[in-house]
Amino acid sequence: MAAIEIKKNVYWVGVVDWNIHDFHGYSRSPEGTTYNAYLVLDDKITLFDSAPQKFQWDLYHQIRSIIPLEKIDYIVCNHIEPDHAGAMPFLMEHIRPEKVICSKMGHRMLLDHFHQPDWPYHVVGSGDTLSLGARTVHFLETRMLHWPDSMFSYIPEDKLLISNDAFGQNLATSERFDDEVDFGRLMSATSHYYHNIVLPYSPRVLDVLGKVGELGWEIDMIAPDHGIIWRSHVADILAAYKDYAEQKTGKRAVVVYDTMWHSTEKMAKAIAEGIAETGVGVRIMSLKEYHHSDVMAELATATGIVCGSPTHNNGILPLMADFLTYMKGLRPVGRVGAAFGSYGWSGEAIATIAEWLKSAKVDVVEPGVKAKNVPDHAKLAECKDLGRRVGQAIIERVDSRA
């Protein structure tokens, strides 16, 4: 897509990746993504962030549509992850900037990634500023939001926050701004991104939001490194991030399972019926049909997580092991859960799942339910009872927060 002016003499010069569906190897990106870079024309012409190496020529032509690359004076690297800094060697060759501005950890990571000690590094920290002429850039380190090198760049003259991965989404569109796309679609993509990438760092999100408030930054536009630029819903996205970080979940549950011959699937349906009987909303998700990142997106608003698998080789099926590993790494808090599954001759699955849930700090409703081979009506009644017990635990957990 063509470069576009987002503020007077400030341009989006990023790249739209329409075809990516596997984001960094661990999350789904069904609607593609963008790699946003921003060019500020001032006495010191400055490029904020870049793009993956794969798209370096696309980035080149975006910038070249506005100015020759050699006119750029500074490059600001807010984040060194390869989707935002992969084109740096190419850019350094074509630009030869006076300064490469980065955080202290960003400096280390640029050296680790590109092994170029002679680049003109200019290391900044929180509270440091950089004059571009009519504009001044204010820097705030945002370590572990979501990498150690991450930082914000704020331009008070434009009330513009360039926020690297924070406030972003995986959304490939021809539109650039939040008021040009469906708001529900935008917030769904934002939540999916947060709960699969930023969630483990929620305490840092609250710290950073607090710091931004203390600094008194006036912000009427947030320009992230992925997806849509916020100009009409700035207050909404700041409030949403606070809610995400506080993990404000409601009276909802996710029943997630894998199955071989549909016995565990039958149990999942019975458990969901029991949950629904308590007035708690419920979603059933088969791991053969739903990616683990989609389950985490659903869990964003759910207090309950009920997991089921048949016993396989004295353990659990690989897709369930994958999901439990993934969920534990994202560190959701304040959840209640349970385990269930069928078995043929040994039946270790539900104990394995329960231990995984406990290790992920989920409060487990016990006992779970296991059924030999095919569940009969009595066993399915046990499943419904487990669902009712989980539903009641969810109600008590949510009400206790009120």
C-alpha cells in the first residue's frame, strides 16, 4: 500500500503482509499483519523502526516515494525483533545515518543480531530526549513489553506515541486508521494479539500505563508497529489494555479437548451442559479444529478452563500437551478449571492434565471425570455434575471480585 501522511510531515511507510497466517511460529494470524514504520520530516529526518528482511525492498520503495533514503539522518529502533529490525543492515547500507537510536538493551540486541559494532549507536533511556528540529522525541523504556529492549517514542508537538508492539494487532488491511475499519473486528484482533503475545507481561503493562499517566503525555494518536493506527479510539485502547492487564474475566468457561474415537468429545458436551445449567456461558473448542492461540483468545474473557484428553501412551494426546504448555507460558491468572477424559486400560490422562493446570496456577475443581472406553448415561451424568461444580466455582470466583 502507498505511503500515507498520518500527521503533518509524518508518514506511515510500512508494509502490509497479506499472506502470513503463522505469526512467529506460535500464534495464528488469519488476517495477515502489517510491519509499520514511520518517517518524520524535520531538520533531522528520522525513520522509526523498519520491516523484516524479506520486505526490505518494499520498505525501500515506500520511503523512496517520499525522499531519497540517503537524506535520512536518524534511525530509531524501538524494538529489535526481526520483524521490526530485520531490514537494518540493508537500511544502513543505503542510508548511512548519523545515529542509530536505541535503548541500552536494544544496543546489546543489535550487536547480537547483526554483529556490527561500528554502527553509529546512540543509546537512550527513560527521560532522555532527542531534538529533530521543530520536534523533540521523548523516550520511555518499556522493558519486557514484550522484549527487554522495547521502548516508546513520544513526539509531544504531534501528540503522537510510536509504541512498537504495544497496542497492535495482526490485521492486514488497505485502511490505516481505527475509524476506517469495523470497531468490533479491530478490538477482537487487538484482544487476540494481547492474549497471545503480551499477556505474560501484564504487570509491566500496568506499570507502563501508570508511568505514561505520571508523565502527563497528551496522546491523540498511537502508532503501533503492527496493524491499525489509533486516532479516534485512543481512550478506548488505553482502557482496554488496562482491562486486559488486570485480567477482568467474567462468568464464562472454555471446554477444550482432543479426542480419538469421540468418547472424550461426548464428555465435553455433557460438561458444557452442566456449566450452562448454572447460568455460566460456555464455549466448546476441539483442538483439531481450533488453534491454541484461538483458545487463548476465547479464554481472555473466561474464568473457567476445562481440559479433556483420552489417555495415550500413559499420557495425553499431543495437541492437548501443546495447548497446556502454551497456556502455562502465557501465565493467565485467576482461573478455575477441571480435567476429564476417556481411557482404554490405564487412565492417567486426567491426573496429568490436573497437574498441568495446577502448575499453571489454575485452581482445579476435583475430582475430575474419567470414562473407560465409551461413557454411558451414568458417566455422562457425572460429567454434567462436574460442569455444574465448575460453573458454581466460576460464579463464586467472579462474585468475590465484585
